[in-house]
Amino acid sequence: DTGVSQDPRHKITKRGQNVTFRCDPISEHNRLYWYRQTLGQGPEFLTYFQNEAQLEKSRLLSDRFSAERPKGSFSTLEIQRTEQGDSAMYLCASSHLPGTAYGYTFGSGTRLTVV
Amino acid sequence: AQKITQTQPGMFVQEKEAVTLDCTYDTSDQSYGLFWYKQPSSGEMIFLIYQGSYDEQNATEGRYSLNFQKARKSANLVISASQLGDSAMYFCAMREGPQGGSEKLVFGKGTKLTVNP
């Protein structure tokens, strides 16, 4: 078990392009979360999956954002028609028992820069 | 209204001394959890310590302890015997959302800790 993996670590894209990020959670974790962290801020919740079902989405997740978790394993987060305001670190976390102390494990994040 | 408030944008401490990072929270739930994470410049969020709202004892994990004052809604992190490697951003977070539901984390804005040799 190598923890939560995110790919790529860094992405630079031109405004208007589409980008996709991948998150591989810890294999036995059935819950998966996406967070966004802008410069100087703490992470903000974007969306949550339990197995393959997307059960909650933040209002921060505009129509240009879509997330999937086929088969309840890895997840992808796609941003269409990127804007400069999308520049941020995108963090993925997974959990099995989130109510406990060790419930959440974060990946190292994907840092997106939109130029 | 902010649910997690960290009032110290930056803190400095001498190596081997103790430091306290402040965190206050706002919730009307009886059951909640409070977390502290460390984020080095590399970006990953490293779990440090957890306090459940019903825990009567303050949580401790090695050099980290959490000073939990429920009536004041504060959950300060105390780092003893600071090391140079402790220099990082520190985030306080609260678990919110229905139990069995999303149980997402709400984060504060963080405190940048610098340990001086």
C-alpha cells in the first residue's frame, strides 16, 4: 500500500484547454474526496464519492468541472475550458472510517497553472 | 461565517523551544472531530493529531499535543522541542457533515511556522 497517488504532480496549460487529473486512493478505502487549495488558503471541499457514487458536490464545482470514479477505484477530475482562476493545487483524499483519527489520507496533489 | 479560524498567519520559534498554534472553531453539532495537518512546501497534507468532541483527555502524539477547550471552542496545537523540519504550513480542520455521509473536512487558512536555528 503506497498511499494516495495523484498524477500528474504539476500541469501547466493554456487558458481554454481541458485538463484531467487522476487520483488512486488506498485500495480498501471506499470514500474519496477532492479538494482545491488556492495560494494562501486552506483546502476547500469540491466533491465526495462513496464507492462509485458521487454523493456530494460543492457549489465551487462549476459546470466546467466533472469528476468520476468508475468501478469505485481511481477517480478523475476534469476541468473544461480552463480559466486563470482555476490555478490551484488539487488534492485528493481517501478514507475508510472518516470519523476516526486516521480516517483521511491525502495525496501529494496536482498543482495546476493556467497561463 | 468562518468555521475554522487561525489568527496567526505566521509564527517564529527557536529550535528546541515549544510553540502554540491557535485554532478556534464554530459548530452547533455535538459530535465533531478536529484535526491538525502539516503541509511542507512539497504540498502533501500530513496528519498530525486528532481530537474527538467527546474525548475527555487532550490528544497527544509524540511532540504534538492538542489543547482542547470545548467551552471556548478552541483546539490549539502545541509542538514541543521544535525541530528545523517542523517549518511548514499548519492547518486546523474540522469534520462536518452527517455521520455516515460525506464527513468532509473544513480547513482554516493556516499558520506558517518557521523554526530558527
